[in-house]
Amino acid sequence: MTPTGYFLGHIWLIPLFPLATAALMLLLGRRLSNGAVSVLCVGSVFVAFVHAAGAVLQLLAVDPAHRAVQIILFDWVPAGPMHTSAGQVVQFVADWGLLLDPLSSVMVLVVTGVGFLIHLYSIGYMGHEGGYYRYFGYLNLFMFAMLTLVLANNLLLLFVGWEGVGLCSYLLIGFYFLKKSAADAGKKAFIVNRIGDAGFLLGIFLIASTLGTIRFTNQGLPDPAAYSGILQALEAAVHGGALAYGAPVLTAIGLLLFVGAVGKSAQIPLYVWLPDAMEGPTPVSALIHAATMVTAGVYMVARMNALYQLAPAALEVVAVAGATTAVFAATMGLAQNDIKKVMAYSTISQLGYMFLALGVGAFSAGIFHLMTHAFFKALLFLGSGSVIHALSGEQDMRKMGGLWGRIPVTAKTFLVGTIAIAGIPPLAGFFSKDEILGKAFEHSPVLWVVGFVTAGLTAFYMFRLVNLTFFGASRVAHDVEHHIHESPGTMTVPLVILAALSVVGGWIGWPAALGGGNRFEKFLEPVVAARTVEHAEAAAHGGANEYLLMLASVGVALAGIWLAFQFYLRKPATPEKIAAAAPWLYRLIYNKYYVDEIYDAMFVNRTKDLGTALGVFDAKIVDGLGVDGTGWLARFTSSVSIWWDKWIVDGLVNLTGRLVRMLSYPVRMLQTGVLSSYALLIVLGLLALLGYYGNLMRHLAR
Amino acid sequence: MGLFENHLLSVILFTPLAGAILLLLVPRAWDDAHRILGNVFGVLGFVVSLPLLARFHAGVAGYQFKESAEWIPSIGARYTLGIDGISFLLVLLTTLLGMISILSSWSAIQSRKKEYYILFLLLQTGMLGVFMALDFFLFYVFWEVMLVPMYFLIGVWGSERRLYAAIKFFLYTLAGSVLMLLAILAVYFNAAKAGAPYTFDVPTLLAAVQQFPDSLKVWLFWGFFFAFAIKVPMFPFHTWLPDAHTEAPTAGSVILAGVLLKMGTYGFIRFSLPLLPADPALRARIIHIVIVLSLVGIIYGALVCMMQKDMKRLIAYSSVSHLGFCTLGIFALTPHALSGSVLQQINHGISTGALFLIVGVLYERRHTRLISEFGGLSTPMPNFAAVYLIITLSSLGMPLLNGFIGEFTILRGAFEVNKAWAAWGALGVILGAAYLLWLFQRVMFGPVTKPENEKLPDLNWREYATLLPLVALAFWIGIYPKPFFRYLEKPVQEIVERVNPGYYKAEPAKLPAAAAETQPAATAPASGAAPEAQPIGTAR
């Protein structure tokens, strides 16, 4: 039974709605009123959400094995025949096609749902800003790119969305382009992402060469047998013996794709752009740099799970990179004073959690955490936006405090989000985080320890933030103090909805150990099912320690919360004492381990130096010595030939002339032009002749 | 209309020349008449090339619209024209960019208008002739003829160091073409020695070349190589380009980057590839040299861009980098790389042409090209900012814009042969984003720092008219490149079959799932292949 219905037949409309309004905004937006802009842009995302929800419902109507719909709109890049590494000829085609299966269902709902709430929030938040239409134009363009990314049926179209969200991120980070720091941050985000993208592209090339196709699957097409798919090609290659479990080429593909994910999802060593990206408007940070775009790498790895399952070494790298990033970023979050910077490091850390999940083979747990994180992190970012809004733009937590009763809705929803991210049951974060930690423990206790420590750190720095912001004495500047006000309804309603989702959002993944059915995992099962013996075994591994692990993770979270209360409410002097006890450590963390400075010194400035050096080389050597040198040589040879010409060639001619002149000198002496001397000469000649002949005659006569 | 039916290429070729002759007759005193007539013929030149779109058959191998007439019978030179899918695209690019750059000169050129438009139209005819000529002699004549108007365009209407740049451009290119002339004559005589009649006919000679011994082919290859490498320009023969680009008037830079450089890559595809020796080791060595030069050009050009202070110089060096991708694609010898290369040549014409127009817009307002003189222009010129951003993105290879399609296919095709080539190319893509965005930021973002920039007027309708067609094309190629690939499919197949025999004859994929995807192309008869092309399986 194949899934059908209006919404399923029109999934291609989902990205098109926001694209249409984006185009309208960017072309004619300046002539529209703010009201019209809001209605059109928020409305289009809502319509997209309705279509997405409708499509997912229609997908749910069929049995799990058939939950896939794929629509190919047209051939996008029909580049012609190519050779695979096995020496076969295939036609390379990247189609413009969309795929809705359980995995993309989750993503498309998160993107349109959370995206809609953030759009709604933006009406209030950005209402006073110039360039309102431009903001919404970019934001809708982002929705188009992100939806293309999650709905793409092949890697190259995914890459379109991938680059598209990067571009929108660039534009929105640099929204306040008059500020140099904002423009710099946008550029940095773009270029760091490009480094990852280069790896991603090479990964796509290697897949195309190895498997002959870049389409994810042929499932859900009206005529599957007529199309190739990575999934099917992998199965055939493994079945036919061409590729084995752990084949080096699969590891290479896995690693190259992961390079792309590291860039987009801000993992070590390419995370440096995300904290700077906080220069953008806060709703942008919520949408792009927390809930959706930065999770694209997680989605992509989950999408390629069939390949990663065959490449255990690559998965191990994913797990280690994720775990390291999780704990590393969490420590950096400890000492930040900018409310959004704390959030940024928290996001990097939580993304590390997701990669840890993927790396230990718990793909559905990774996506589960992606979803719950989208709820509570969007909530937290929007909440901080509301705080910043209330404080007329103040972002430094040292100038906050005591806001609990002044902005009640923001404060309460923020607290809900904080409890959720700390992993306290029964809020959303608990379920997803716990599942990850459980799976990590089965894979390797060391990874579990890292995740466990991170959980404690997370609870600590988040409650540090809450305490500094909402509790204690007010440190707000005087002129700001009397402007403090709760945000308008367009901003608080999204906060309330997201807070509700942060509470109940995890319940669909209620684990079996606590009497639930983990319906989320079952829903994703068709896409991320274990495909190898090894993964099947790992999945079957029982949860003997499950309760113990749950207790431990809740315990460490509570410990973190308790510490935060001790440090920042009870004995506010403690942090300073600790900082004074180990000043170098504090400085190291406060300065984010000097990673930006190291990168600048090692790569950024060296590249610029190389450019300068090559520029000089180009002017002095290639052009100077080479071209101008040739010119000089030509002039030199020509002056040599002129000399030769003048002194040798012409000289010979002149010499001949001179010789002739010299030899003619005596003769010329005779030519005086004086008649009398001629007459004398004639007489003398005559006499000589006569003498000669006289002599001759005398001889003859003899 | 018989003339149109049978001599379409001649009509396209000589329309600009007719305009030039007509302009000659217009008295100098009729001031505006020259630029009006120049534009009329610019548009006309484009309009007469449009029937090609309807009449060119993409699915047919070989040359189309062929015309041939006796020219100099004593040496066997004929007037032969014809185009395949590759030259089809380049001809249309030339007529389009010609029209646009003539329009862009409207207010930029204020002195000696008569001579300017005459020379520009002459240049058009010269360039079109290079892409259309199917007779080596005719080809050479056009190749050289085109130098003269360009020399004057730079030397008369250029900026401060125009004379230096013009002479450098002229001498450099001439040095290359002399070697090419020798190579052409060597082909001509050697082919005749092998028993053929004396002819300059390109297809005949290129078929005859296949019988030449490798030792001769190598000499001929390098003979042609220098002419084309200088024109492209490849590292290290590129230094005439920044000077010529910087000093030329805007329209000259557009044509120089958009079309003139493509004559080099076109020459590589048309003449150099068939001259590659048959011996695999020898061929591999030559290809290695050329590819390494291309990769060096990609990275080197991009790095040198970073330190430029002059916008035009920066864009000139970016051309060195971008053209590196094109030559990489040509010499990787796979269908993807080659069709990607041709597409990228078109893309470069669009993107870099537009970038030069953009610098021209600023130059006309401020009479400087120094990056440090600008900053914060987004505020006074928002529409200009939007267009400039789109063009920047197109140039740095943003998906859904043209540059991405070209770079992707080139690098994918190169990856097939050598993974390291693609990896170095990918590094160039990163650097491309860096220098273009940095330039954009320095010119457009931040507060307006110079009082002169505060009141700069935004784009006027004429500037829109020059830029928007290029923006539209950039989107078209990025979103729906299928028609372009269709035009390239046959000629690329023909060339790859010739230089990489058996590529198309390798075993088709047997995966049942992929069965329908392997279209007849895999088994198509090698209609245009050289006679000795044999199925020897795949190269790797």
C-alpha cells in the first residue's frame, strides 16, 4: 500500500511557500507596510507547516514499511556519462527531487513548526528595526533552503540547501552590516563553513565514484526499479562482495562527509564561527544557530546511516569528536558573561551530544535529541531575546539580576527551558539525553563518563545563567531600570508554546524501561534500522544498568544545579575566589582557550601573508624577472644588434668606403682643377711619353 | 530569406563589421549618432544570432551551419565556417556580451566616440570569426585581426598606464601566435607530405594529425600550447592580464574577460587535445604538466587576489584562478570535466563580465578603483548591493547560481581521474569565497567612511539593462542547466572518444536498479571518433 493524498502529492510546495514570499520581500518589500510583511512571511511559513503536518499525517496512515514518498520534479544536473571506480559507465544525474520518509518528517515538522514560532516572535522583536522586510525576506529564504535540505532526495540537492542556509546565515549574521564585528562574523561563518563544504563535496564525489549514484534511495518512487539509490547500491555492493564491512573507501566517505558536518554543526575544530554568529538578531540565533541549521550535520549523518553502519572507524571518529566537543564547549560556557555567548557554547556542546549519539550507532536517539533540543534551545534563545529586549539591548549578565518578577512570562518559561536542558525528568531533555548516555555506556564507558561530566557542567552553567539573570539583587543600569517591561504577545505566546513542548516533547520517546513504548524510535526504525550484524547486536543489548545510569545522570544534573545556587546566590564571592586560586585556568577558559588567536596566527594570517608574498613574487619575479626581464633582454639584444650593426656591419661598409678613399687620396691630389697645373702635367706627360717612345725607337732601330 | 537560411553564420559574423563600415561614413560632427549606431549594431549583432537557438540541433554530432567558399586557391585556404555545441555557446556568449558592453560604454566613453565604436564592432567580428572558422588560415587571420582593435581600445581609452598595458598585451599575445603560426604551417605541410592535398581545412587536418608520429605531435602540441596558454592565461603566462584588465575601459575588460580569454580555452579544446601524443606515458607526462599549471593557477591566483588594493586587479587575478578550473576540466579528459569546463567558460563570461560592469559602475561615479576608497556603499546604493551580492555569489560557486554547476562538474570529472586534483581544486573554492566576500565586505558593508560616498546614486536604468540579463542567466544556468548540457553532450562525446578512446564503450553498469539510467549514450556508435579509436576498456 503506497501512501497517497493531497499533501503527499504536494510536498514540493512546502519549500516553495517561503521561497515565494522571500522573493516578494527582496524584490518589492520596500514598498510594503510592516503589517503586510508580517502577514505574508509568517503566513507562508504557517501554510508550509500545515502542509508538512498534513503530509506527515497521511504518511502515518500507512504501515511503517511503506512510509516513503519521493517526487522527482526535473533533472537538475544531468552531467552525462561517468565511470565508477569499478569501471562501469553510468549516467550521472542529480535530480530536483523530494523525499518524505520518517526521518525527513521529523525534520520538516521541527523546521516549519519551530520556524513558525520564531517568525511569530520576530514580529515583536524586530518591529522597531529598520530593514524589516529585508529581515523577513532573508528569514523566509532560509526556510526555503532549510526545507530543501531536509526534503532533498539526493546529496547534491541537500548540498544546495546546505549552502543556502549558510548563505542566509551569512546575511542574517551580518544583518546589522553597519557594525564591523557583525560583518566580520558573517564572513567568518561563511568561510569556516566553506572549509567543511570542501570535504563534503569530496565525499559526494567519492560516493558517486564508488556507488554510481547520489540519490539516497529509490523507495517511494512510482517505479523504484527504474532508479538507483545509495541504499540499494550499498546493499547490492555488500551482497555482491564488492564492498565489505569496514571497507576503507566507506570509511573515507564517512570521514569526508563528517568534515562537512563538523563545519555546519560547529564541532571541533570548526566550531569557532558559531559564538561569533551571535552578532545576528536573537531570533536568528534561535532559528538558525540553535534549532535548525546547525543540526543539518546531524541530520546528514543520520541520513547516511546505512553507510556509516558499514564504516565503524568513521563512526568512532564521529563519537569521539562529538564527545570531545560536548565537554570542551561546556567548559567554555562556564566563564562567559554574555548571555548569548553562553547559549552559543551550550549549543555547540549539545550538538556534540547528538554526534556522540550518532557515533555510538544510536541514530534515532541523536535525532530525538535534535528535536527536543530544538524546542528548549529555541525557547532559551527567544527567552534571552526577551530579556535583552526588556533591558534595551543589554547582553552582559553582570548587568542583569533580579528580573524574576519584572518579566514573569519570560522568566518562568526560561526556567522550564533550563530544567529541560539540564535533563531533569519528566521534561524533554531528560529522555533524549538519557537515551544517548545509555547507548554511549553500552558502546564505551569512557564516552559515557564524558557525556556524564558534560551533563553536570550543562546544569551548572545554565543555572548560573538563570541565577545571574533572574535572581539575586538587580545590577541593572539606572537608565535601563525603568524601561524594563514584559515583551508583547507575539513574543510571549511562542515562549509559552515552546515551554509546553519542552515539557511534553520528550514523552513520545518514553523509554521501555520506564514503562513507555519509545514510539519515536519505532517511527524512525524504517530509516535507521540496524543493517549490520554488529549494529543489530548493539541494539539488542539489554538495559541492565539502565536505571542506575538514569539515576546517575539525574544526580549529576542536580549536583550541578546545587553548585550553581551555592556559587551564584548563596555565596556570590565563591567564583571569584576560585578564579583567584587558579588565575591561569580562569584566564584560559575565559579566553576560550585562545583558539581564535591560535587559528588567526596559524591559518588566517599565514594565508594573508602567503597572498602578500605571492603578490610580490608575481610583480617582481613572474612579471618583473619573467616578462619585463624578457622585455629588457629584448631591448638589450636590440641595443647589442644596434652596436653590431653600427660598428661591425655598417663598420665594414664604412671601412670599405674609407679604404677606397684612402687609396684614392694620391689620385685625388692630382685633381686640383687648376688649368695651368693641368697644362704642366700634360706637358710633363707628353715629355715622358716622348722620352719613352724615343727610347723604344732607339732600341728598335738598333 | 535565402541569405539567412544558408549563410546564417556569415550574417552573424559580418553584422558588426557592416556597422563599423557604416560608422566610418558618418561624419564626426554628428556626435550622438556614433553611440546610437554602435548600440543599434550591438543589439542587431545579438538579434541575428538568436535564430541559432531555434535552428541548432543539439542532438547532432559534427559541425552545423557549415558554409564554404573558395578564398585563396593557390594555397588551399578556404572561407569555411561552422559551429558545434561548444562554439554555439561561445558565439552566443560573444554576441550577448558584445551588446552589453557596447551599452555599458554609453556614458563612460566621451572622447573619440566614432573610433571607439568602430573598433569595438571590428573586435566583435574578429572574436566571432575565431569561434566560427573551420579553416586554419581563416582562424589565424581572425585571431590576429582581433588583436588590433583591442590594442587601441586599451591604448586610447584606458587609464593611466594604458600604453604600457596595451603594448604588453599586444606583444605578449603576438609572441604566442607566432609559435602557433609555425605549428599551423607544420601541420599543413606534414599533412600534405602524407599524401593529402594542400588544405587548411580544420577537420581534415585534425584527422590527418592522428597519423603523425608522436615526436612530431609533441612539438606541435607545445607550439599551439604557448599561444593558447598566454591567451587563457595560464600561470606563469598571466601577468599581461592584470595590466590589460586594469587599464582597459570597462567594456574592454568585460570583453577581455568574458570572451577573449575563452579563445585560449577554445583553442585547447579544438586544437590541442587532438595533438596529444598516442603513447600513454608521454601523454600522461604532458597532461601532468598542464594540470599542475592549472592547479597552481587556481590557488596562486586566489591567494594573490587577497593582497590586491585595486578592484579590477583583484578581479583580474580571480580570472586566473577561475580559468585554472577551465583548463583543469579540459585536460582531465572526462566528459564531466570537459562539459563542466565549457559551461564554466560561459559562467566566467557571465560572472566576471558582470563584476567588471560593477566596478565600472563605481568607477563612473568615483573615478577610482581603489578598494580603500569605498566602504558602506550598501547604504546609499541598496539595489546595487543586491546585484553585486548575487554576482559575487555566482562567482564563488553558490549552488542555484551558475558557477556552482561548472565547478562541481569539473571537479567531479577530475576526481574520476585523480582525487588529488579535485582536492586542490576544492581548496581553490574555499579561497574563492574568502577573497570575494572580503572584497564585498570592504566595499559594501560598514558605515560610509568617505563623505564622497554618502550621496552616490543607485543604479540607473541603463546599468540595470546591462546587469540584469547576466543575473538572469546566472540563475538559469544554476537552476536549470539541462539545455546547456544537451548542447555539449555530442561535441564532448566526440572529443572524449577521440582523445580517450573507449571511454564510452566501457562496461555499462549492471546494477538492476541503475539499468534505466544508463542511456543509449553508453552504446552509441562513435560517429565522430577517429577511425583508429578502439574499445580498449577503461583507462583505469
